[in-house]
Amino acid sequence: MPERANPTSPDPQGPPGAAAAASGDDQSGAPRDPGMSSIVHRNIRALTEVRQREEQRKTFSERVADGITRFAGSMAFVYLHAGVFGGWLLVNTRSLPIVKPFDPFPFVMLAMIASVEAIFLSTFILISQNRMQKLADRRAELDLQIGLLTEHELTRAIALIDGVASRLGAARPPEQELQEIKQDIRPEKVVSEIAKAEERLGGGGGS
């Protein structure tokens, strides 16, 4: 006689969503962290992908310039030059008699090599800085757009909340203050006012 299943016994497989919840850190592949929401993981992935695309779009000359700039800013670069210049001075001041001097004092050849190296290094550094400045400008523009969008959404939310407060008869701030809050900020006006303030400060400092 077949054994009848007990309807009150717990299902070993659990509710339908339990398997998905247990298996999934996140459908996107990000681990579920109690201290971070899935939106944060999504934003991190998006920013990482943007950086990877920017790296892939770099030209050969930009890659060379970035590589030289990274090396010039490392301690290996310092150690290399300390060894080369130190050996150069030891040889050409006759501190090592086994090697014949080839650039005696005042070390004209060494000064010329150092000057040419400084010219090329400064050029490579400027190339990298120009590219980094473009990326910084782009990110600043993104921050500005997000800030303007946030301000617009908050302005609309304030208008909605004020309408609800009016219908419920709840306490409201003064009308003049509310009207100022409900107005969208015009960025061109803000920039103009900042420029005028800087001009006033510059004119006052010059006098």
C-alpha cells in the first residue's frame, strides 16, 4: 500500500523562490553582501567596464606614453639613474683606473644626455596628463549631469509632497520659501553669478 504524503510535512526543496535565493548571489554574478545593495554592485561593474573600454580605445602612442610615465614615476627609475650617473662619475673622475675616462669634467656628454632625456620625459608626461585631463573633464561633466538630474527630481518631489501636505492640512513652510525650493536651478545663471563674484574679488584684490 503506497504511503500517503503528509501535507503538513515541510517540502525538502523549500518554497519556489528559496532555491533561487539560495543559489543566487545575484543574477548578475555579484556576491550578495549584507552591507551593499545590488545597485552598488551594478554601478561598480558598469564603471569597471567603462574603464576597460577606455583602456582598449587607447592608441599605441598613448600606451607608450603611459608606460614611460609610469616607469619614470617609479623607484626603479630612480635606482637606474643613480647607478648610471654614479658609474659615469666614477669612471670619468678616474676613481676606477681600470676604465679609461671618456667624458672628463665638466661632463658635457652627461649633461647633454640628461637634457635630451628631460625633454622627452616631459613630453611623454604632458601627453599622459592631457589624456588624463580629458577623462577628468568627462567625469566632471557626468557628475554635473547627475547633480542636475538629482536636483530636478528633488524639486518635483518637493512639489508633490507640498501638494499632499496641502490636501491633508499639514503644516507647511512659508510660501516664499516653498516657491524658491520648487524652482529648478539654472546652471548658466549659477556660473554667471560665480564669474561675477570672482570678478568682484579680483577687482577688490587688485585695488
